[in-house]
Amino acid sequence: LNTFNDVFSSIDLKLQDVDVEILSKPFTNSEIRTTVFHMGLLKSPGPDGIPGLFYQRCWHFIKEDVI
């Protein structure tokens, strides 16, 4: 246990400014679309209860609301 704590106490867990800048940028429409189309069609739905199949098949109707 001491070795585990020693290892983690020596790691700098702060983000560099460049990392913060990258992570703070808004998502692009293209990134959102890519993510939606990489969702499993019938995998476990998210908190909304809707599977990826719905989002992919109805993308042309719902994309503005999703984005």
C-alpha cells in the first residue's frame, strides 16, 4: 500500500495549459455526428432510454436538436 501511495504522490496530476485549452473547446458538428454514428445500434441506451439506432436512422430530422 505504501508503494502504491508513493507512486501516485509522485505523479503531477495537473493539466498543462495546452491540455486545458484543447479540452475547453466546443465540440464541432462533425465530431458530434461522428460520435453518433459510432454508437452501437442496439447497445444499452443512455439515460434517455433511446438506442443508437434511433439517432442514426433519424439523424436528418433530429441533428439540430442534438447538436
